[in-house]
Amino acid sequence: QLRKALELAKELYWKTGEKHFAIIDSDLIVPNLRKIRPDYQIISPCYYAYHKGKGYIAPWCFGTNFIFDASMLNYLEFAVLSYRDNKEPVDGWIHFHAPIRHVIIPGTVHYIKTENGEVKKEITEEDWLETIRHNPIPVEVMKI
């Protein structure tokens, strides 16, 4: 699906000159998405997610949700197309093979499917410390 979304973004760029794109799962709500200007960057929003192997909900920054500038299409495409190792999750591969900026966008909501049903969980600026504890990468807060 990510490959197809990137193909569509490229096509849209060449046909219309559109510069800013977002690939966001339908169960993730990013506030003021159209106001985000990812000039010359790939942004990955952090959000709460269910960690299946561990059985709890915690902040997650390695998803396949991206807000990006057309100038970064080749970086994302290279990371996606170079993925070959089915033992490593594709989302981790992309995050370690493309220049991605990990951010908390306060008010981002994720509808999380768990063993006990769906949970609505919002990430806020105050979740920064918990986020860096669960994601060993630099994480910033982006206020829009």
C-alpha cells in the first residue's frame, strides 16, 4: 500500500506541481494536517499504539504515517523499495533508511484496536518524556 501511495504522490506532483503530501492511516487523526508545511523533510507523527508482544499501549514513532515534501519522495521510495528482509518490520526499516523527523503533534488521536475492543488515545505535549522512553530516537513537539 505504501508503494502505491508513493506512486500516486509522484504522479500528482508531476501533473499538478503539488509539493506537500501525507500518508496517514484511517484510524489516525492528525489535527490541522493541511497547515503542516514539511518543506524539505519527512515527518513521522508519534501516537499511542498497542504493542502486541508486550500487551500494553505506549507512544510509537515508527509507523508508516508520513507527512512529506515532494523533494523527499526519492528518499522514501528508496527506503520502501530497498526493503527485502521479511524478518525485520518494514516500518523500522524505513525509519532507519530515510531521513525522518519524529514529532509529537499535540492532539493527534489514534483509534487503537486491542484484545478488549477499540480504545481512543490522544497524544499531548506532556507525553514527550514517555515517548522518548519508548522510542530511542530524537522526538520533538510540533505545535500548529
